[in-house]
Amino acid sequence: MYEAGTERGVRAFHTMPDMPPPEGEKHSHDYRLALVVSREQLDEKGMVVDLDVLVGALEDLTKQLQDNDLDEIVAPEIGKEAVTVEDFAHWVHGRIGAAIGTPGATLSVRVYENATEFGGYSGVLA
């Protein structure tokens, strides 16, 4: 299996209702979004994915999210009141998958909310 990937950091806010502070109050995380695209065979250019396209898609997404509230951007799209790292990873997967246009490849997303804890989502791109 061939792989290519990238990662970027982004500071964003969220609230986890019914949790004690600080999680129950609006607070920020310095998230790290890690992406890996994989597939069995390389494309006609000898690539898993064009890294310029992957990096550009992630940079566009992090610009949209930087210093903003995930509960205002992501939560309405996923139909939930609060955004967990797992939900965030699934949402990132959908956005990046649509932007990179690599059908049949697998995109794995990990969203780290600190140096060691993450939520993730992985799936084949349509």
C-alpha cells in the first residue's frame, strides 16, 4: 500500500455541553489535522495523490477554521450540538475528500486535540 500525507495545525473553539469546565465552557484547542491518502497502485504520474492539491485543500480548510467556533461551522453541517474530535475528523474527511478528487483511494484523518490524544476517521473516496 502506497501512502502520502500532510498535516497542519489550527486553533479553533468548541463547547461540550453538560461537561464540567473547562470542557463545558467555550474553550480552544490547538488541533493538529493529520491526513494520509493510500492506495494499492500509483496513478499514471506515479503518485498516490498530488501533494500540492492535498496541501492546498488542507490549507484552505485550516484558514476557514482558524480562530473560529466549530459549533458554528461544523456542528450545523453534521446535525449535532457539539463537535467531538471524531465528528471533526469525519467532517474533515468529507471536505478534503471532495477537494482532492482521488476516487478509490483511502483517506485517513486524525484530529489531535493535544500532543497525544486524537479522534479519527478513515474511508474510501467516491
